[in-house]
Amino acid sequence: MPESNVLPLLLALDFGGTKHAAAVLRAGEKQWFAHRRAFSPPNANATTDLEIMRSLIHDLLQGSQPAAIGVSFGGPVDASTGNVRLSHHVPGWENIPLASLLSKEFGVAVSVDNDANVAALGEHRFGAGQGCDSLMYITVSTGVGGGWILDGRPWRGADGMAGEIGHTVVHPKGPLCLCGKQGCLERLASGPYMAQQVRETMQRFPSRGQGVRHFVGDDLEAITGEIVSRAATQGDELAREVLETAGWALGVGIGNAANLMNPQQFVLGGGVTKAGVNFWEVVRRVARETALPEVNFEIVPAALGDEAPLWGAVALANDLMSFS
Amino acid sequence: MPESNVLPLLLALDFGGTKHAAAVLRAGEKQWFAHRRAFSPPNANATTDLEIMRSLIHDLLQGSQPAAIGVSFGGPVDASTGNVRLSHHVPGWENIPLASLLSKEFGVAVSVDNDANVAALGEHRFGAGQGCDSLMYITVSTGVGGGWILDGRPWRGADGMAGEIGHTVVHPKGPLCLCGKQGCLERLASGPYMAQQVRETMQRFPSRGQGVRHFVGDDLEAITGEIVSRAATQGDELAREVLETAGWALGVGIGNAANLMNPQQFVLGGGVTKAGVNFWEVVRRVARETALPEVNFEIVPAALGDEAPLWGAVALANDLMSFS
């Protein structure tokens, strides 16, 4: 990599649960200079995660020095210190001072935040939320999480826990969530829970879900959120019902959040939001019905897809530069 | 009033739905120099409201000049311009440029915001929320509304509509709210709706609510939220059930708001929150159960009571001074 270029290099890192990514770009540019991805091994821990990331970084930088590093981490982080609290997927991350580790190793300032906040920042600066002063980014995938941009800046909450829309209750008589409550948005709208709902209904009523069986045969364990989406698109009634319930739950959650915070925009990402126009129609209609008429907002698809956390990490790195 | 005092005078105004208040204090002090209240006449409109307020002001100031004016208004306001959008209680307030009217009349800077936001600011600067960087103020009275302080400043939302926790849905199969939705927090927890719930149950089941009848005899129209509270305190089963449902609804709404925004504190004011320890116990327990374990917050009673909007108006006036 040429050392002579005048624009400083920004390094963006994304520690996901099962896959990692790293990329570099020149400050102010909107295209990656170089980009690398890697999957975690089956028995990953914090040490192997860090080793994988180091090898991606060295491969990318080839001896160049970044001017700042931004990091998205898939789990709770104290953004003020850059200390990871834990990972829900990978052991050994408890209380790891990630910002300080990387800062010592590379000799530059490092900013770390959790993936939902960083993705919100990414969509705000480089994606669907450009020009929008206030937005909530929501990812609907294996879980349902979110991050806020208010007044153009991340709002993380007093304990860094803001954005947990997945565990707002939208139906107090609804099914039991892993968190112990009934009717959490995540319990009704996440991919694995939609799959579980379809699976359990097919076990009780074997005549239902013929369109789902088309994909998995008798192996009901093989049902995924994506298969539910595809079966719904092809007209399976059960899959449509479950997807409609998911859209309804998401619409109520968004409408409630709109009444509470009145942001300009909700940006939706994650696999479940690729479920097609019916799903989006339900989400938009129910959110509109749930919010008061005077509360305006738009609901738009995320523009950066899986790269939202990396682009948010660029924004974090960039902000470090402007303070230095 | 002596003109010689060196500290400038701040004028605080509270345009309520049925009563108005005005007060002056010396900047930096925490006690009223003088304070006046007045009720609206039965057929009040914007003109009579303004006349009443003018007479309170002239009585207070007696020719002195305030350095700045802060105003709480009981209805939607564009806080950036100080234009009132409307009053839900009093006709004629549509699009009245209140800040500009007062500014011309008194020759000083004027800041206007709606009562929930101003009360939140009042509790933050002078009441239960002192020293707290992020809080939601919630009033549970004839309606259920709220205002946010985030990073020490009011968060009003893109349309000035943030804080409408009363119209978040907490039970999608619940009773119909005036707004057209089912199971809004306000529909389950406001004083008039609690009274309605008790009244309708007594009409259908005349043996119920004997403790309520003790207060109103056969005049079920005379039931109010306060009577429900008092009957509950004295052991009436129906009143207790309705109050417990209100507490449950408020707890779910607060827990959901905690998961979304993670503020340090919820400050509760309004008549319904005077319902006693049982009510508070239910609110706190359900809010704690609804929020994720990692989301910390406290729920505290408002400290300023009916004066919260006036004190918030002082804060608005004070902020005008520091910008001038």
C-alpha cells in the first residue's frame, strides 16, 4: 500500500458473533481502499477472535499506519472507555479493554461501540439516513435490536443500553420470550422465533405448512426465518400468518417508539426485512396506525446491509480525527 | 417592587387548560419573588386567556421590566419559533405566535414550549431530577403525557411531539381509546378513564363497587379518578383492580421506554400518582419486570407538583439570559 498518499488512513473493524470484517479507506473517501472478511472457527473465544482480526488488519495495512481506528463490537460495550462488557455468542470477552488493547498495539486513538449503535451511525453518515437529524436503526435478524441517532449524534443511554426495541412488550398475552417476558417484539419478529412458531404449529397441525414442507420435507428443525419468508412469498398460509404477525409486532414497536421519541426516520435492516412487499406493507400500516396522526416519520430499508457496522466504524474513526 | 436590585427579574408563565399562573423571581434564586394564579372563565378563548395573563403579569411586575420570559403552554407548540399550534381545551389558540406577541409587548426575549416538556425541564433543574443527566417526566392526570431530558437538555422530537407515552400501546386487545387504538397507556391509566372503567363495571354488575358508592351514592357520573383512588385505599375491590390495571399499564409503558432510551430516571407527577403505596409498588414492579435486567433506572415522585411548568419556564427564561 502506498505510504505517500496525503490523506490519512482510517481502519474500520467489525467483530461480529460468527464473522469478522476489517477495511481501510482514506479519510473523506466513500469507497474502501481494501476490505477483508473471515469467519470464526466453531470453538471461537476472545483470543481467537483477536488473532483473526490481527491477521486481517496486518493483511490490509501491510505495514502502513492508520490515523485512527473505529470498532463495531457484537455485544454490550462501554463506549466511553471502549471496554467490552461481554459477548452473548463468544466466551472470554468479559471486561476486555478492547480500545486500549488496539490503541497500544497500533499507537493510535481507538473508538469502540456496540454493533447496533455503530450501524445506526453508519446508516446516518453513509446510508439511508443521510441528511436526517434523528433516526432509529432497527435490525431484525436472529435478534431484534436498534440504535438511536438524535440531534445527529448517537444516543446510547445511561448504561449504554438504549435501543433495545426487541424487548419492548407489544403483546402482554403473547408467547414467552427467552428474557422471561411475554410478547416481546423479538419473540414475535426475529427469524429463529418465526421459524419456531411455524415448526410448533406444524407439529400440532400436520396438515398446515405444506408450502414450508416443500423446502424442508419432514425435517422441521431445518425451518429458518428465511424459509418462512420464501414459503410466504409462494403463498403458504401458515408462513404468511407468522410473517404478518412479525410485521404487526414490528409496526406496533415502531409506532410506540415514534410516539415516545418522534424521530424523522426508522431505518430497517437484517434478514427478516428482506421478506418482501407484504411484510413492509404491514409494518408501515401498523406503525402509522399506532403513532398519533401528528407524529410524522418514514420507514426505509437500510442501504448498507451487512456493511453498516463497518461504515459506522469509519464514522467513529473519523470523529477521533476531528478531535485530535 | 424595588427597581434597584442588581439581579435581573425572570418572568415565568403557565397557560394551563383551566387555570393560569405567573411568577417572578430574581435570576439565580430558588424562591418566588411574587406569584399569582387565576382560573379561566367557562367560555374562555385565546383572547380571554391572554387578557387574564396580562392582568396577572401587570399585577406582578407593577411597572418593573423582566429580563426574559419563559412560558409553559398546555398544548402543542413549535418551540423553535414559540408559535402555539392549538389548545385541546380552549378555542382560538390555533397558530398564535405567543412568543412574538409577548416579546413585542414586553420588549424582551421569550421562550415557549408545551407543558410536558417544560415540566420535565422544571423537575430536571429544580425538582426530583436535579443532578440527573437523562430523565423522562410523566404526568398521569386527565391525560398521560411526558417530556424528555437527554444529555441535560429537552428532547422534543422532529415535530415537537416526543414524549407521547400516553398513546403507546401496552395491550393491543385492551379497551378502545379516544385516539382510535386499543389499549393505549392513557386509556388504562388516566383519571377519567379509570373512573369510566369503574362506572361501566358498576352499571353492569350493580353489586360491585360498594366502597365507591359510599362516595357518590347512586350518582355514578360523579365518580372521578380521585374517588377511585380513595375507594381503593379503603379496600374496595373493584377500585383496587382498576387502579392495579392502571399501575400495570404505566409499568409496562415505563419498562418499554426504559428499554428504548435507557434514561437514568422516570419522574412521575399528576393526580393519579397520589394514589398511594400499592399503586407505586405495582408501577415499580411491572416496570422492573418489563425492562431488561441490565437496564437501570429509578422511578421517583415529582417534587414540584403543579408548579413544575412554572419552574421549567424559569429555566427557559434563564437559558435566554445566558444566550444574550
